[in-house]
Amino acid sequence: MAILVTGGLGYIGSHTVVELLNNGFDVVIVDDLSNSEKFILKNIEEVAGKKPVFYPFDLKRRELLTQVFDAHQIDGCINFAASKAVGESQVKPIDYYENNLFTLINILQEFKERGISNFIFSSSCTVYGQAEKMPIDENTPLKMPESVYGKTKQMGEEILIDFAKAYNRKISLLRYFNPIGAHPSGKLGELPLGIPNNLIPYVTQTAAGIREKLSIWGDDYDTEDGTAVRDYIYVVDLAKAHVSALKNLLHSNEETVIDIFNLGTGKGSSVLEVVKAFETANDVKVPYQICARREGDITIAYANADKAEKELHWKSETSLEESLRTVWKWQQYLDSRAV
């Protein structure tokens, strides 16, 4: 059974490809390498013991995508292909709408024309905006997200729901919170190009001396220590959830399925708590400075993932400290490659 994984050399995508291969699926990756590097393909093969098929195609070019579907009997798709930096989305909104929505529509056109179902969408807790109550469950009302990135995720969900209803297809919308960590092998992890936009790679690069100081965006939030609170979920746990969601769709006898699942740990941690946990887990220091709040960021968000545990038989199992040990191992691997 062949699964198309778009953005499959990216952070979450590469870990999910490994889990798919470990579960006996054939994997076809399409990734334009705009936010990833080719060596990840080799590392996936080393970690999983099996090589996925790879196409370095831009999904905005429909004719290239058609070639992939012509060459393979695709049974489903997990779509990670998207630009994802909150701050960048605020200054490059049109680029984000084009990249995150046109690519999705192109894939769905192929699904529609070829009668394919089983689509899993990499969504985000940003679709909830700043929720009024914690923890956030799937019945929490959606709000207009603070960032353009979040808006593209909310629009993507709406497109997929309309697609499933109109063409009787099976989809799963996975709203995950903040992925962190790296593969235990130290050969797969988050690979930001240029200055990191996410917290953890900035932490590891600062600890490694690549960055002078970590910038903490705001210490005047209404939280215990003044810094923003998020639900940090280990990336391998998250990857396994995608496989569980896929199997759930494949085994469903319903003609039309619209699944929505929150994926998180159920626990919020502040930015300062994460920094201190990283220092403790790895016995290193991370110099930091407090900066003004970043546009598009919310105060607090953490998940209620009970539905995923009940229906997918999945839950997050890895502690914050263990997750942070894996990212330091990944950073040391990257440093060794640079020598």
C-alpha cells in the first residue's frame, strides 16, 4: 500500500515516513527541498532500513504532481507541505496563502479525478486562536487565528471538509500543538534554514554557541512566569499518531469520514520552564534575553487529547526532559557534519 507524504523530508514528515515504513507501508515522498535537505533521505533509509521513493517536485506545479500519481498507485496522503513560520507569515502573507493552499488544492484535484480517499492533513492548534478555556478539546470554538499561518491551516481544514462531503471521501484533520525533539538515533530532527523561528532549535543553537543569545518573545503574558505557555509534544509520538490516524481511515467502513483530533500532551509549559528543563536535561547553559512580544503569538495553549486516546488508541508517552535530550543529540550530530 503506497502512501504519498508531501513535505516528507521536513521535520515532522521525515519522522512520520520512518513510522510508516516501520509499519509496512510503501512511501512516496514529494518535497521541493525549500525547507529541508537531501541528506535527510539517506538518514531515513539508515534509520528505517528501507528507502522511500522521492520526487524533488514543487507541488504548485500540477503537471509534476500528475506524473507522481501516474507512476504510483496511491492509496492515501499525509500532507505536510506548507510554510510554517508564524512571524514570517505576517510579513509574507501572499506567499503563505499560495504555498499552503494551492498545493493542497492540487493534491485534492488528483484525488477527485482518480477516486482516491484517505487524506490526513497536518493542521495546528492555531485554528483555535486564543481559546477562552484550557485544556483545548475538539469542541472548542474556532476563532480567526492571530497569524496568516494559522489562517491557512483553518482554510485548509474548511477545504478538506467540503471535499469530503462533496465527493464522499475520508479525511482526518490532526490539530497538533508544539512538536519538539528528534529521533533517538540522532539522525533526524528539526532543520531550520537560517535563523530559527521555533523555540527549540534556537535553544540548541544557542547552547552550541551558534547563536549568542536566545530571544524570548515577551515576559509580560498573564502566566506564572510571564512567558507564553505551550503544549510541547515529542515528534516521534506525533509521527506515530499519524500512522494511527491513517489506519483508522483505512479500516473504516464508512463512505465519508471527517475525523478531527487534537494531538498534545495535555500539559502546558512556559518558555522559561522549557529553557530550564533543557539546561537540566543536558547539563548546559542557554544565555537568553527578553524581547518584545512577537506579532501573532497567543498567551497559552495546551491540549485535551482524550479523543485521540479513545478512538486512535494513541497518547503522548515521552517526557519533556527526554524530548529535550534528543534535540541536543541531534544538534551534536549537525555540528559533526559541519566540521
